[in-house]
Amino acid sequence: MSTTTSAPLSTLVQAQLHSPSPIRQIMKMAERANIVAMGLDPNDVISFGGGWVNHAAPEEFRQAYLDVVSDPALFHQSGGYTATLGDMACREQIARFEQHLFAMPRIEAANIAIGLGSTQLTHDLFRALLNPGDTVMLLDPTYANYEGQLAFVAPDIRIVRLPVLDPATWSYRPTADPEGVARDFTRLFDQHRPKLVLFGAPDNPTSQIVPQALAELMLARTAEAGSWLAIDFAYKCQYFDAPPAYYGWSPTDHPHMVAIHSNSKWARGLGRRLGWIEAAPPVIEALERVQQCSILCPDTLSQMAMARYLSTAIDSGALRRYVDEANRLYRHAAQVTLEAIDAHIGRPRLVPAGGLYTVMDVGRDADQFVPEALKATGVLVVPGRGFGPSIASGVRISFGPLVMTPDKITEGLRRLGAWMRA
């Protein structure tokens, strides 16, 4: 038997293995084997842990895939490479998508780089924009994956956080105290001079939408400083009221702004990996070089189907009807969630402005609360600490996976409340 050992992993990977994504940790907790080991019936578990949508994709979109795979010549074509930035027909249709849904002026295929979803694109965008030792400003709280992605991109990236949730009042500060948040942003920006400011709209985990005034302040200060402003629009089509004007900002008008997009949420394409970046041509050119070394090219079949679907759904009005109906479903699920929290738990929570989530204060360390709650009730939520220190006593509740079964939302929160009040 050989006694030799494997060569060590990189120090970066070793460090990251000891600080895994909190989302991945909660997904492991939800695995069937772990549920059984806890003495629970997996069929009885109600999970609010998933960050995914569960409405149906557009039927016309499914038909577009069917049209491609049913035609031998088209299916053969779908097995070939596209350009690294994506197929030109798909890029052109994505530009029309933005013009149609968000009245975005002056966006063209030259402003669009297609990739394998927003996760890969965000990583490659960080690689294109950042140097070792740069500072990045994030919200507190915000998407838990950013810190890991930044760690893998370059050494010694420094992160400064803008507090947007007040844990004492459980209120969203950009709405409750806009002047105070503006002062905090200006102070932190002047002190740390970040190379990149990044926020989500709506954000994960809060499902809040940064107000127009704060977005304009961020846009102005980053432009003056020669920095970048990036907006993560993974949930852009999930809005419950009229979206703010910056949803229509064009990289042609604001060349230091970058928008990150995903096909996962609005059309339930989570496993059909497709996303895109909207940016000025120099950023698109940089992404082309990075993607040549990361993915080579995006998925051809998904691009062909996307282009075919959008080319007809925009003109027929089917795209707008689909987005409006999906928003109706998620607005209803959000309302059911809030009513169940208020009726059965009675703890502070945020009112979603879109997206798939609310965050609720549980009044104690959520890292301990979550496994105890799962074992006692069969209900799974996500601890807040991984999203930022401001919600260490809070949990993220996702109504996305349960959008088609609102009775399960009510039942899960009833169970949780009964246990919390016992």
C-alpha cells in the first residue's frame, strides 16, 4: 500500500473550505439524509430555505426549446460554439427585452455579454474590475455569496459595509432614515474610497429596493471618484410596485455603471444557465477576455431558445403578460407570508418590495435558533449572520419555492410560531 500523501490544496481554497457559504450549509441541512438523521419525516418538512422561484416558465419559451431540439439541423447547430460574448441574435433580443420592460434608452448588443448565469458573470466581472488590495462597498445585509467570490478573485480585497437594516427597530434605513443612510454612505465612501460599490435590486435577503435618491448618490460619487457602480438585477423582474427610474439606466449614458442579470428567476431558468452583463464597451471587451479563460462561450441551446422566444413574445405582448402574472403570484405569496408571521409569530419583519424573501427578527442568535427550530418543528429557515452582522438575530424566510402552495407557507409559520411561543 502506498504511504504517499496528496499534494496540498491551495492556501486560498483551504481557507475557503473553513468558511463555506452559509447558503450551502443550510442546503446541506435540508438534505434528505440529514433530515432522516434528525428523526424527521422528509415529506413533512416545510422549507423556507431555498432561494429559487417555483412558478412555471413561459410555455412559449418551452416551445422554443422544443422547436430547436426537434429540428435535426437546429439541434446540430445548438451543439456548436457561439462567440465568447454570446450569439449576436440573443444579445440583440436581450437589448429589446430591456427596452420593452424597462424603457431603457440606447442599449445595444455591444453593451451585452452573455454568460452561464449571474454567479459566473459576477465572479468574472470582479476579475475584470478589481486589483489586489482594492476596497469594495457592500450593503449590510446583502447576498451571502459576494464575500466568497471576492476572496477567490484577488488577495486582500477589503470589504466595507453600508448598514441598511436597523436591528434595534428592524426597519430598512434607506426608507426609514434616508438622510442618515446618505450621510453614512458619503462618510464611508470618502474614508475608504472603494473601487466598486455593489447592491442588489431587490436585494437578497431583504427583498428591499434601494430608493432612487440613494442610487443617484452612489452613481454620482462613483463617477466623480473614477470608481464602478454595479447593480445586481438577479431579481429585477420581481417587483411589486412600479420600479425606480434607475431600472432603466443605460450603460451608454452611465459608462461607469454595470448591471448584472440572471435568467434564473424571472423565467425559472435556474438549471438552464444563462445570464448577462450590461456595461460600456470597454467592460464588455474585458469580460470577453476573462470569459475566454473561464467558460469559453455560453450555452448555445439556451441562447437559441431565448432569442426565438423573445423575438415573438415581445411583439405579441406575451412577455409583459407573463412578467405581470408572475409578479401577481409572488405578491400574493409575500402577503400570505406577512399575514402568517403576524398571526402566528408576532415578530418584527420587513415588507418585501419584490423578490422572494422577508427577514424576521427571532430575538436571539439565529445560528442556534435554526437547527433547533428544524428539529422541533420540521420547518427550515436561513440564519441571517451570513448576510451581514446586522441580522445575526434574524432569519431569511423564502416564499419563492412555495409560491404555488401558499397553504404550506401558513402551515410552516404556524408550526414555527407555536414552538417559539411554547
